[in-house]
Amino acid sequence: MNEPVPETSQEPGLPARLAAQRLVASVLAGARALDEAFADEMAKGALRDAAPADKGFARAIAATTLRRLGEIDAILARLIEKPLPKRAGLTQTILRTAIAEILFLGVKPHAAVDLAVEAAASDKDARHFKALVNAALRRLTRETDTLREGIDPERVSLPDWLWKSWTKTYGEETARAIIRAQWAEPPLDISVKPSEDRARWAERLDARIMPTGTLRLDAGGRIEALAGFDEGAWWVQDMAAAIPATLLGDVAGREVLDLCAAPGGKTLELAARGAHVTALDRSAPRLDRLRQNLARTKLDAAILTGDAALFAPGRTWDLILLDAPCTATGTARRHPDVIHAKTPADRDRLSALQTRLLDRAATLLSPGGTLVYCTCSLERQEGPDQIERFLHRHPDFSRRPVEAAELGGLASLVTADGDLRTRPCELAEAGGMDGFYAARLAKASPLSSN
């Protein structure tokens, strides 16, 4: 599956490759998110003054390398007989990114090889291994099929714990479909204000209207340059991520508590639907982004900085949305670093936090009220298992099943229990969607409990 090289009159050169290599090294060795590393490169690194084609290509190389790292490393193990020594510097990263270019980005092999050798020559440690880089990559171009033979690209794309989790939860066929969906560059999804003419914006942006109302564009270019951005007519949000806020129903004129709200896509959705939103999050910098988006979209919300697990305002709400911190394994198509960064220990730690947040949300919900819990995780422990444990602890709560009609008729997104479950392979031919889970819970009123 090749991804397109950004259109340019001059093929991106060495600066783009060097930036991509720094991005990959920062993610894998520094345990940083790709978006964070890329933002730093754009602000104060080599990409600050780079041409748009170089910026886009650097990110494409880095993202593709991370998406296909399992297969890349399996091939690399066949190309190099002995592990590289620690003194090899960026040699391994240079090889990884060059393999991504050749196999998955459709770059002319001679260009990828020559520039990889240049990259090695420019690094004080890797320069001693530039002959190895040249020989290994030239062998790859000659023996591609042989070197890939016998490698199961989907299986090697995941660490063991995730492979076991996904195949157990979804079955091997669906797990493989999820993995394949995560290899492709995702489209750009935007949520349009209900007060705007969605069809008009679809025409202006050359976008498709998805069944749930999200507008979908082909990815590429600066978001800020798109029509409607400056006017605040819309905001960027994956199709799946836009659904949970809608499960609270008609919120116009009603007070809604949005827990763990930043960076705020769901807050914007609720505010745009006429809710009086109280948005709480413990991260002040992420809340600043929410304030900026509220200002741009001319929407209002009361913003509070604090720990949702300890939040005790002395009042309750009829409607609560809890978008709980999670492993985010459902977002790997947009954030390929997630697959390499998260561990079972992270899942267990975050699951314990979700439990505390749910229990706190239960105390903040008025009798007769509705609570929507959601995560962007594909793990059962952070989804249905979490809700089953919650309902066992809180017998005054029950599910309010989600209906296909609320999801544009997409019945495949509703589980047997009546919860929302999206997977990256859903609507794959139309670009897929992030993996999300949501459960809608109702708290018994005093009358109904008698």
C-alpha cells in the first residue's frame, strides 16, 4: 500500500529526510508523541523555514515508518546479519525511514538510497556505517520480494500484548482488518456547527457528508487555509470522536458537565448544539487550546482547571460526558506512535483511573440524569469491562441503549449490549474511522427506585 509523495516541482531532498529521522528517533527513543515532536521541528527545528513539500514529506516518512515498523524491522533483520552497535548513531533510523520510502511511499529507489547515504554521511556516528547503509538498501531494491517472503505484515505490526488483546476481542480476521486500516493516511474529518449549512460547506470544501454528518476531505495542505476556518464554521474532529457528545440527545438550553474535556472537540460539539457547558480538565495548556477554539468558533463554555477524580463542586448535573483518559489504541491511524508507546501497565493504570472517574461522575449526576462514558481505546478493559464493573458497583444505574438511527443508520456500530463501538476498519472504503467506545448510562430517579 503506497502513500503518495507530496506534489512538488522538485522532489523533497535531504532536509526532509533528516527531519523525518529525528522525528522517528524522538518517538522511539524519547517516548514522545509524533505530533509533539513534529510541532517542535516546525517551531524551532529544521522544518521551521522548510518548503511546504519538505514539511509534508518529513511527516509522511515518519508516520509511515511508525505505521509499518514491524515489517520494516523484520526486513532489516534480514538485511543486516549482526545488530548495529550503540556507536552507530542514527544508522538504524536512517535505514528504517529509507525502507519506508522504498516500500510504502513509492519513492524512486535510487533517490531513497542516495539520500540515505547522504544522511548517514552527515551524522558523526552513522558516517562510519554509510557503506553498510548503501549495501543494505541496494540489496533491498534487488531482492524485495525475497526479503519480504514469509513475513506476516499484520502480525508483526503489533506488540504481542496488543495482538492477543485484539484477536481475543474481535477475532483474528477483524484484528487484521483494523491493522490494515491503520496503515493508511487518514482523511481529514471536520464537524460543522449545526447552525451552518452542512451541504454548502461540503460543496465549498469538496467534502463528502458521512452518515453521521461529519464532513470528510482528503488529507493534505494547511487546515488554517481551508474555507471556513477563520470564520469558525467548523473544527477538526474524527468522525468517531464526534459521536459520543450526540448521545446526550437534545442539549439545547441544558447544563452539561464535560469531564476530562481538553482539547475540547466534544465541548465544541455540545456548545454548538446550544448546551451550557462546564468543561473541566487538569491540563491548563490543553485548556488553553480549548479557549482558542472556542474563541475562533464564537462558542461559549465555562472552563475549570482541576482533577475530575476529585471534583466536588457541591452540585449535580442532569447530563455528563466523561471522555476518560485511555491508552488511545483506537487512534493509531492518526497517531502511529501509540502502538509503540503504550504497554499493558499503561492499560492497567489507566483502567484504574477510569474506575475512579466513573465513580466520581456517578456522584455528580442528578437522579434521573444521563451519563455518557467514552474512550478512544480498542481494549475491552477500558470499555465494556469497565462498564460491567461500574454497573455492578452502582445498581442505581442502567444502560440506555444506543440506537442505529442516532448513528446515521450504521447498525454495525452498536454492540449487542447497546453500546457504541467503532473500529478503524468500519467504512474502510470511505477512509475508516478511529476506534471509540461509548456507553450511555441512566441514573434511577427516586420515583423509579421505589
